[in-house]
Amino acid sequence: MMAVMLAALMSSLTSIFNSASTIFTMDIWKLKRKSASDLELIVVGRFVLSLRHRRTFWYISFPQVHGLGASDIERPVDPSDHEL
């Protein structure tokens, strides 16, 4: 069961990373550099993909840096903690 859950998670992350790379490469980079070759688009797409991987794994590895500790996620929200 755990293998199925991990496979589903990996599939979802892969599709998210691929979509982010494609959107940046085709919608932003291609507008900025209209004469970009296919090789340049591939290199830029892979670079964006590697940056996205690093950022995601940084968030997963160090959640306390971003204020998302396990106790914060499991704790119920108290309305008096937040100003409106």
C-alpha cells in the first residue's frame, strides 16, 4: 500500500514539475526570445525544472524554516491568534 501511495505522489510531482517547466519555457521564454532554437528551449526547460526541484525539496527538508512545523499543521486554528 505504501508503494502505491509513493508512486502516486511521484507521478503527481512529476506532472507538476513538467507543467511548470513547459509553461515557463513556452509562454515566457519564447516570448522574450522569439528566435530561440529548440535546443535552447530544452536547456532552459531543464534549468527551470532543476530550480523547481531544489526549491521543493528545500521546503520538504526544512519545514521549520518556513514556519510549517508538524505541530503548527496539526494544531487547531484559534481566531484570537490572528488580527483581522
